[in-house]
Amino acid sequence: MRNTLTSGRARRIAACTAIAVAAGTLLSTPALAEDKGPGAPKAATTKAKPRFDWDGDGLGEIVRNGSIGYPDNYLLQASAKSEDKPFPLLVEADLVGAQQLITPGDLNGNGMSELITVSTDGTLKLFADVNKDPYSAAWTSTGWNAYNKIVAAGDLTGDGKNDLLARTYNGDLYLFPGTGDLKAPFGERIKVPGSWGDFDQIVGVSDSNGDGIGDVYARNRTDDLVFFAGTGKAEQPFAPGVELGAGWHAYNQLLSADDRDGDGLSDLLARTLNGDLYLYRADGRGGFAAPVKYRSGWNDADVLAGIGGQAAFGNKFLTGRDAEGRISSRYTTNNGQFSSPSAPGAPDRDTIGHANSLDGSGIATSLALTGGHLLTSGFNGVHGDLGAGWDAYDSITGPGDLNGDGHGDLLARDRTGGLWLYPGDGSAVKFGDRIRVGDDWKAYDKILGSGDVNGDGRADVLARTDDGHLYLFPGTGDGSAPFGPRQDLGGGWNGYTMLATVADASGDGTTDLIAVDASGQAYRYDGQGAYGGKFKPRAPLGGGWNTYKELL
């Protein structure tokens, strides 16, 4: 991997107001997940500092964005010690388009926190000393798109320096030991024993059992949460996993801000579909006390530092066209629902859909076909004309990054059934030479794609045959052969008159499918990342959707 060091000054300040709720007002709720952790909470004997303590009170904070679909608006959530208060968070322009935020802690021992951003092209950017203005330095490293999950887990090797974990697409987990030097903050990777591919959520904590060593919680696809205690040994950083019980698929994201109650132990936070945030207080043995409701309304955060799952990135809008050709859009609200439709504009027969993350901003790019020219229009104001000849295709979609370079690509089917990949360069206005990646795609009457369906971090494609079978084509990251063997998701899908995909409607980071029947009733099928091969049972979205003649 290539590492560079740059210096920079914070160029923009986003001062956002945190939710004004007293942290001490915790509402008792029934346990949503079975917890096998024994006993009452105990105090840590060796306290590990929270990895992101912006206000210096000894308690961890949460970094999150505050506006769905617009990842340049970040706020700092106050710690659990007092009422939430407004905090300014200094935001570099480089934060725009960050797919993931990581809070690794104090990496050089000067008492200040660092912040890492991860972009879709695999670039890590480290912002040092974010407790003050200006930031003192920024370290950049490329090539991290070789991993589908990057986790900060405190000090795993016992040397007092915080480390990083990264998982490959085939399930191998690697430890990157901290060096204490911000010019090269992590050393050569060390493979962690075992396979980690079965976990759809991995959360690192600074220390939950009181030994001063970082730990990890991981949720498997069969719904159990597993605790991996840190050992302090680089070659074998974790003790054998201990299952803490089932029921954890009640949450769409798990995360940790480390110690939230002042006992020196790292606690776990879990968010439900409706946006409620629950606090699981560490008991000092890897388990938890009974959960308590901690916050509400957190479905509006689609980027949270330290989440266990994947972060959705791309098309968060669902667009429909009525019989008069007028277009209106709804945006996802991260709780399985959509906003009210926007007011329809003037008739528009040219727009054909939205492509996923063509420009790296994290916001969808509109596609329009006019006189054989394919036009791109991004929400960031970038417009492009990709030239003539695109009317040779009867299906054009932008499912995301198909060749593994981190840039969104286009798929186009010609009228003989040939499928072509146009590799993007991250600009949304220029694409590489097309590559033929499939034949006989004429068998499908609908080709859909908007990100990661199966939860492995790669963009996938869905396609429906005339007889109503829906197939998943899992992404491989190889531009010459971008799909693995197709998977049959069952029949009966021709019972729907309209199908569309969005990058994520339910807040779990996987692509969701929207289906509308002839009566105008719409349904949401959640991406199958946590469900082992099939979509979750459909959830109704209400009627009246037959005002649209097509979903784009």
C-alpha cells in the first residue's frame, strides 16, 4: 500500500446541534437480545481510554452525520456524562464522500484523538489531533479496497499502541499493529487465525472486560453475538469466541463509543429499524447488563463511526414517472420507509434512472438518454455527455463498483442480449473502453442494481426472467468476469408490475428491493446480507404507488 503524508488546515466548520436529551434519562425496555453475560457490571481494574474523547471528560463520543444522503454534514454527539450539547466538529473538505468513519484513538500518545475516513476507492485518510483547530497533519494510504471491513479495536498487542483490523472479501482478518508514528501509523499486516467471513457485523471496543486490551464483538449470520477477548499477543490476538446469545438481528447496526457510563468498560450500542438506540452496559466479563433505551431518532444517521456492518453508499432516492411523464422522487429515511414524494416536475421522458456513486460523492447520479446521447447529472452539480450511440442499448444501469477499483461503473445490454461493462473513473463524465461481460441477457425483462445485496461489500445485480424468477448475480470485483454464478431467489416476481432498488432503505448497509403490484401496493424486501441467501420477508410500504407508471 502506498502511504503519503500531507498537511492541511480545516477548511470548513460544520457546527451542528446534538439532540437535547439528558443522557441520564434511560428508559427501561425489555431485552431485545438474549444475553448470556453473567452478573452485574463491575469496574475495570485497568482502564483503557475511550478512542474518541473529544471533550476530554474521560467518556467516549460518537461521530455521525446529521442529514440522510448528504455525507458532508457531520456532527459530534456529546458524551453520556451530561445533557447533549452543541459541539462544533471541524470538517475537512476531504470528509465529503467518506463511506466509513473510524475512530482509532490516540495513535501517537499525545493525548489527542485521531479520525480516519475510508472512501470507496480504498483511500484511508487520517486526521490527527482533531480535538483542536487546525488539524496538525493528514496521512493517506491507498489500496484498502482489498478489504470489505476495517475496524479499530484499541490496543490488541499489549504495547500501548492502538491497532487496526481489516477483513478481506474471502473472510481473512488481518491485524495492522500501531507504531506510534503518524507518518506511518500502522505496521505490516499479521493474519489473524481462523475465518471471519461468517460475520455480518464486527465491532471493535477499547476494552470491555477490564484487562486494558482491546476486544471485538461479532454478529454471525445465524443471529448470535460472539465476544472475542483480546489477548495482547499479535500472533494470536483473540481468545476463542464466546457466544452471548441470539436475537441480535433485531438491530440494523451495532457500534461502540467505548465507555459511556464512567466505569472504565467499553459498552455496546445497538440501533433498531425505527431508529431507537439501545445501550448495553459492559459487565466486565464480555457480557452485558440488560439493555436500556438510550436515544430515539437515530435512523437519520446513515454514517456512524465504528459501526459493525457495511455502510451503504450511493442511490438513496426512489424515482417514479407518471402517465404524463412527470417525475417525482422519494428518499429513504433509514427506517424502512420513504419520504413523501416530491412535487412532480415538467414531463421528462429522457431520464432513465440513477447510477450508484459514479463520482465518489456518495450521492446518486442521474442518467438521461437524449438523441442517443447518455447524459449524467450529479447532485454535486457535475454534468457530463458520454457521447452518442447509447440508443443501441435497451437497458442501462449503474449498480456501483463492479471491477474493484472503487469507482462506480455502468452496465448496458444491447438488443441482441450482450452485456457490456463501462468502467468508471470516479468523475461521472468519462468511462473506459467497454468490456463484454455477458451473453444471453435478453432472457431478462428487468436488470437492477444499486449496491451490495448479499452483504459482502461488493456491488451485485438482480435480474428477472419472463417467467417470474429473480436471480442474484453476486459481484466478484473482477472487471473481466464481474459476476459469480447466478443464484435463484425464487419465482412469482412477475406478480409485480414495477421493481426498483435503492442502496439502503433499512439502515443495515445492504441494497433493498422495492416491488409494486397491480393494485398499487408497494413492498420492501431487505437485502439478504444477514439472512443467508434469501431476502427477508417483505414489509408493506402502503398503497397508492400505481400513480407511477414506472420506477426508475
